[in-house]
Amino acid sequence: MVIKMYVLINKKKIKIKECKGFFNRLKGYMFKLEPIEEGLRFSKCRSIHTYFLFQNIDVVMTDKENNIIKLYPNLTSERIILPKRKVYYTYELPAGSINNLKVKDKLKVIED
């Protein structure tokens, strides 16, 4: 059984892919040329890099209950986000999708 996961932001559903294996976690959106339309979720991930990204992304870092701890809108290539305390999930989303979110909001995650 395949579980489909979405985040709901501003009444818009964004499909989320869970990155579990080493290669998937390392690669993320590196070298992706097509427009980013879905998001990635990394569990137990407190830091990221944006090397070899060809597009900007939005990054949301949450705790286990998806309470937002850090927001990084429109993140450009060749950036490093150093480890943040209390972060459990890191979401990489299409640029422009987190404009109305704030720290301490709860990120709504839907599983079908």
C-alpha cells in the first residue's frame, strides 16, 4: 500500500515525496531542470545544503508534530543551513509556496 502525502498551504495541496534512502536524501532537488511542483520531506534532518540546485526552493523545518520552527523562503543555490535545534522534519517545497506561513504555525500534513 502506497501512502500519498500532501501539505496544505493557503488552500493549495502540494504533493510530498518522503526521502528515506541515502541517495534520495543526498540528491533532493540537485540537478533538477524541470519546474519543481511537488515537495520533499526529510525526517531526522536538521540541516541542508542547496548546492547544484538550478531553481530556488522554499524550506520549512518543523518538529515531530509539524510545528514550524524555521522558514527559508526562496532559498538560492550554494547555501548551507546549519543544524537547528528541535528540528525533526525538513520540507523542500516549490518557491513561493510558504509566503503566508509563520514560525509557530502548524504545517498541515494530509495522508491519503
